[in-house]
Amino acid sequence: MAKVPQKFDDEIDLIELIRIFLNHKSKYILLGLLGLLLGLGLTYHHEPRYKTTFKYYIGHPIFTYNTLLNSEKLQELLNTSAVNNNYLPNYHFNKKSKIFTVITTKDNIKEEVTEILKQALVFEIDQVKRLAQNLESFDNKQEIFSINNNITWTNQDIAKIDADEVVKSLKLSFGKTQALYPKPVKHSVIGIFIGLLLAFGWMLFMIIRSNMLKQSRTES
């Protein structure tokens, strides 16, 4: 006998829930639309962010992959990005996969990245050539580099290296650019969900308020 009132109360609550929803459906729709607008406002208010990945290759016997990776300019860029996440463009290097990731406000960063790497490589070439030129007066036949004991490079050879030829051997491969912001669909869905949560909270409040009013009337 004790379980019957509980079942009856549950049915009354369900009916009350439906009645409140129908009586205030305009409010729920309004809150959902408000959440949608807030979501859109948030995503477009945020400064655009794009992520691009890339790898590079250098096909030169002396100036190789590590020459550019360990270059002063590129290391400075990576270090600055590592200590300041807000620095843009922000560069990150994965040592395991050897993939670079750059985050920027532009949806096309290929030309800028290519130019930065070229400048870093040219700077390293000039440094090595300057060193070779300083050594040239001591011994023009001094061996600086040896490749498989077949090809040797003297400081005179290195001093005459054409930087443009080395730069031409630099090849870059870019991945697909991904948008971090804005993402209107994602944030619109989040906004609608938050709006509906607020509507559900309003509905629960109305049910509690209605039950309290009924209880007070019954007691009186």
C-alpha cells in the first residue's frame, strides 16, 4: 500500500514537467538561441588560430638537416616559443617524429615558414664560409670535411660555396592547416547545450516551486 502514493506522485511530477515545458517553451527556445549567439560570439571574438605541420630536407653534402636544426636563428625561434606560448607564430619541434608545428593567426603560413628557414640556413652558411675564409690564409689545402674518405672539402672549397645553391636543396613538406579558432559549429553546439542546461535548471526550479506551493496550500 505504501508504494502506490509514490507511483502516483511520480506520475503527477511527469505531468507537471510536461505542463511546465509547454507553458514556458518560449523561454527554453529563447535560452537555446541565447546560448547559440553566445557560442558564436565567443568563437568570432577570439583571435583566429591556425595550426600547420611541416618537415624539411636538405640535400647537400656539407650543410645537412642538423645544420639548420641546430642553427642559431631556428633555435632562438624554438626557445622563444617554448617559454612564451602567446608568442606568435609559435614553433614546436617533435624530436621523435621530426615534425615541426607552427601556430599562427594566418591560414596560410607556407611562404613565411619557407622564408624563415631559408634565412636561417643562409646565416649558417655565411658563418661557416667566414670561418673558412679566415683559415684560408693559413693553409688552402687544410681538410675541413671528408665524406666517406672519397670527397674532401678544404677551407678554400667551403669559402667558395654558393649559398643560393645550398638553399635550393632545401625542400619543405607541409601538412593540412587546421583551424583552432574560429570553430563556429563546435562553439554553437556548446552554446546551445549550455542554454538548454539553463532551461532545464529553470524547469526544475519551477517544479520545486510548484510542489512547495501545493504543499503549503495542503497544510493550510
